[in-house]
Amino acid sequence: NDMETPLVSITYKKETDETRIMIGLKGLAHRRILPTLAHLLSKYQLPIRRKYVEPFGDEKLFTSLYLPRISDGVIADLTTDLNVALMLPENPVTDLFYQGTFGPQTTMYALSAAAFTHQFLSLLSEEYQTLQRALKDQPEARGIVDTLKLHLIKDTYSTYRIASTVIHQTALVEQLFNHFQMRFLGKKDDECEREEGKIHQMIEREVPSAKDRSILEYFLVFNKTVQRTNFFKKEKTCMVFKLDPSIVSPVDFPEKPFGLFFLAGHDFIGFHMRFRDIARGGIRIVRSRSLDIYSHNVDTIFTENYNLAMTQQRKNKDIPEGGAKGTILLNLASQNAADRAFKDYVDGLLDLLLDVDEKGNSTVKEILFLGPDEGSAPLMDWAALHAQRRGYPFWKSFSTGKAPELGGIPHDLYGMTTIGIHEYVLGLLEKVGKKEEDITKIQTGGPDGDLGSNEILLSKDKTIIIIDGSGVLYDPLGLNRKELVRLAKKRVMVQEFDRKLLSKQGFFVSINDRDVKLPDGEIVVNGEDFRNTFHLSKYAVADLFVPCGGRPGAINIGNWRQVFDDRGQGKFRYIVEGANLFITEEARLRLEEQGLVILKDASTNKGGVTSSSFEVFASLAMSDEEFNTHLRAQEGGVLPPFRTTYVEEIITMIRSNARSEFEILWREHGATGVPLTLLSNALSGKINQITDSIRASTLAGDRVIREKILTEYTPPALLNLLGLQTILNRVPDSYLRSIVATKMATDFVYRHGLGANEVDFADFVTSLKLP
């Protein structure tokens, strides 16, 4: 079975006059399968005569149940309910299924609507918006107000409060689910509207609590916001809902996404958001070490997804794909189920990307390109192969960063993201007249990760601090670089650093340590708390800070002053952001006001997306035979000559794009004094605005311009292998239009600067048409 959905087979055994139910699960032995089946069959009043459970070494689990003969009509309903029952997570609402109050589908609807409500229900008032406008020039005060608003909303409408409403208003939830079914099972609009009116009246008449009324009314909002869903598909691994992007509040999130998916499964809730029709971005798996961390993550997961996608939109300015991002928040009880959650997430997305007719023919409804991010990099191979099994025609480009054996160009193997970041470091050091070997550096993100390991391998500085998932490694005299390189090549955390190589002032503190005494006499009470704030501690003093890992907002409007010592001097002078969102926008601006040089993530962290984009481009342009011959590593790991050259050309492009953007930012900053943070935003905004305008115009389809731009844009190895006409014939027109628009916009802005006007652009277009 190539499907990731539970395999359910219900057959009649003539020799014993019994019905046998066989259920096969992939890697799902942790699910409460027997209690779930027992409760479901009890609902159908079906007695179990005997049962067998067979676990296999490849993490498959088969369960067989034998019952008295069941009619065909019951079998159809039972099969659907079995599929849904197996995805019910541990949750107070799920108890309604085990108590017999709800069936599996009503329970899963309630869980999905409850999660949606927690993420999107807002209490924005006119007073709050007035206060927000009044504090626009006071970022610290505005940050405090925004934090208070978040706590007010999330604490008022917490996951437990919403679950309580469901538990105490089961009849209304059943009615709401009926309305949801009417919308997606073919009822006419006027019938749905009449049902909606009845529900409004019931809520107003029968629900005494104002909070309960708000929650239940928002379940109706959920019903109307969903545009498409796989909820009523017979076989599925999770629930996926395509949402109307207008649900995103313009007050909190000024730019409306182009597309938005919401997913809910046994082990996770998740989102996928994109800002253009054709867009790409990584899938981040978010883990939680404790209940407190999970509570914070579940309150902020949508905001994190939006900010990551928005950052991606800004840094994707050099490539034809717009910005996108996906997040998978593991349920607290599913912290060890990351692979399973990712596979359910991808399989769910494919349910809505493909429309399969009765004959099994697939039609593509939407195109997504997925990339690696925290926790998902090892799963990119599986995603592409699974998309192929599902019949997705663009499977070769569905996921990027794949293994060379699948024609992928893994970011971590070649250091694609770090190459771009390091080009900014080199450019900055040239401008300030310093040699890399002479500077001290602090790094978050350890040698076990992509950015952390490659930062170690590419750099030549004196690194004094590395903070990673295992703890804090510190030596003011400089960490032994040979040992760091060993860890980076081995891809292990700093806890494996040979402590004998530390000076007398050096130390390693594990997140598991308690009451540890440091060389200077300080006592560390809790190693995890020490790790989480060490980048702001008295020890964190260096020339350069390169965040290569860490949770979003580690430096924010509430703690940015801790970057300075008691004399008001910055503990580090330069920050080149590797990790996305490590510093909030308000904090960046405050740090720049105090004289720190900050090069932000949307500018520095774009090497990986450039690599992924050219991986997509080659996959779209090549036939399967050409792809297998020229891009995939051959038996024994032998790399085809084309692949080697193509990767080298991509690296050259990454360095060129990074240096081009750095130079214009530095030049504009020197000429205007505008903070580099704002210049980065302005540069991305100008390029993206011009790109969107060109793509919607006749310029993107102009034959002369298209051929000239494609010739300049396409790496020579690919152009020489296929020829321009083959590329034009094979690559989808929408993608070609995006290439033309992006290349024109970036060339124009990088050459003419942020002050360029319409006349400059007219001259630029004229030059493209010249022989």
C-alpha cells in the first residue's frame, strides 16, 4: 500500500459466517487503536468475537477483528468512521467520542473548529486600534500592549476554555456540524443560510455565557471560511481545510496571503501559507519540551507561520517563486511523532492539490513547492517520492533539498544558505576594515544543524560561544576550531566537544544541569534557563553575532536593552542574521539606533531559496530521462558532469546576489542614514512590487524580452544542455512569466537603486529590446 492513510479492509468470511475488519497502520502503534475500535463498534452495537494485533519490524501494525456478519450499508458508514476515529488526538473533546456523545466525524469537526477558533478569534476593539495608532512612535510601549492583547485573547479563549464550551454545548456543536455538512455535501445556498439563521437564534436563546456565544459563533465563521476540504474524502491521513485568506486580520497582519491551508491530525495542527500563486518555502516542525512551551507555541503558531512566510516573501525577491511557509506544531503527547506528522501533513496537502476522478485520473488544482526547514530536511526525499506515487505531475520539483540520488541539491550538503550569509559577513568586514581571522564571534545554532555546521566550516574567526539544543559552550580565549570542525563534519551537538580543549575560563553547561558552579564562581541553577538567555548574558561579548538557530523573538522589544552593558556599550558590534526571526523588527530598529550594525534575515538568508529555485527550474525543464541522466547521482555516488557544473553555477549566483544586495544596502545606508533594517524592507518591497506589475503586464509575454531574459537567467550548463527553445516549450508559462518579471525587477533595482523612477524603468525596458 503506497498510501499513507490507514488501510481498512472489511471482508466476509463465508466459512465462519463472520465479517473480518483488518486495519493496517504505518508507524502508528502509539495510537489507542483497540479502545478506539471498541468504542466505535459499540456505537454500531457490533460485538467483537475475537481480535489480533500483529506488529511488524518496519513500524507497520495490523489489527484484525472478527464480528458477526455486517450488512453492506453498515460497512460503508463504518469504513468512513474508522478512518476518522484513528486520527482523533488526545484532547478533552475526544473524550466525547469515548463517552458515546459524538461520533468520530462530529468529534473531528469539533476539534478542527476549536483549533481554528483558538488561532483566529480576536477581540480587536476600536479602543485597541486607537491605542495602537497613538503608540506607533513608541515601540516599547506598543510591544507591551501587543503582548497584553495576545495574553488577553489567548487566555480568554484558551484551548481549554474552547473545549469546555464544546463539552457543555454538544447539541449546538452537532447543529454546527450539520451546517458544515450541508455546505460541502451539495445543499443549496439558501438552505445553508436558513440553517445558519436557526443556529444564530439557538446560540442567542440557549447559551447564557457571552464567551460561549462568541466561541460558537466563530464555529460558524469556520464553516463559512473553509473553501475546500478533504473532510468527506473516504481515505485521508488528516483533515485539511483551504481557508479564505481574508480571515487573516489586517490589523495584526497587514499583507493578505494569496493562499492559506489549515490542517489538523492525530499528532499536530499545522498551516501552509503563501503570498503568490507560485511560491515556495520550507516546512518547519515545531516541538515543545514542556507544557509551558507548548502553551506558548499553540498560542503563537499562526503568527510564527505568517512572519516566516512574510520573511520568505521578502527574501525570495531574486527568484520567480513568491514566499511561502508551512508549520507543523506537534501535540504535546506526540513529540516523538515528527516523521509521522510530516507525512500526514504532506499527504493531506496533496488531497487538495489534486483532483482525482472516478477513473483515477489526476488534475492539478494548485502548485506548491516545499523545502527543508527545522526538523523536516531528512524528509524531503520522501515528500517527492510520495507526490509521485499520488500522481502529482510536478513531483520532481514538489520538494527541494532532496538527496543527490533523487536529483536534489541539499542545502546542508553544499552550505547554500550559509554561503549567502557568509558573503554578507565578508562584505561587512571589508567595509569596516577588519580581517575575519581577527574578530571574535558568538553563534547560536550548533554543529548538528545546517546553518550551524556550515558556519563553522566556512568561517575563519575566533568563535568564543556556541549555543545549541544541548546547552552552552563557552571559552573567552576561543573555542578550538579543529574540534569544532570535527563536530560539524560529524553533525553532533556541542555536548560532544572535548572538554580538555577548553581553557581554565571555559565551560560547557548542559540544559539538564542543575546547580553547576562556573569557573568564575557563578552558580547556574537551571541549565535550560541558562541556555535560553545566554546570548544576553554578561559572557556574550564579541565583535560579531551570527544567529544560526533559536526560537523566534529571542531578542525582542522587551529585552533588547540587555544587548548592552552597564556603560551602554553594545556587547557585540555587528549582527548578521542567519536564523529567521531571531530578532523582532522593533528590536532591530532600537539596536540600530544605538549604533549596532544589523543585516537582517530577509536579506542574508536567501542562499538556500536560490538553490531550491534552480533545483525546481531544472526539474521543470528536463524530461524524466534527462533528469535521471544529468541531475541524479549515479550508482556508487558518482556525480554526472552536468550536475557538478550546475551546482557550481548556483553557488556563484548565490554569492553574486548576496553581494549585489549588500552593496546597495550599504550604499543607501551611507547616503541616507536610513536603518539597514528599513532599507532591506524597502528593497524587497520595491522589487516585489515591480515583479508583480511586470508579471501582470504584456512585458512578461514579450517574445524578445522573454528570450533575452531567459538566456541571461538560465545557468549556462542548463542552457547548453537543453537549448533555449526546449526550456521555453517545457516550463509552464506561469513560471516563465515569473522568471521574466523577477529577473527584470532585480536587475533594474540592483543597477539603479531605490531612488529609480518610471523614466529610468522605461529606459531599462528599451535597453532589453536592443540587439
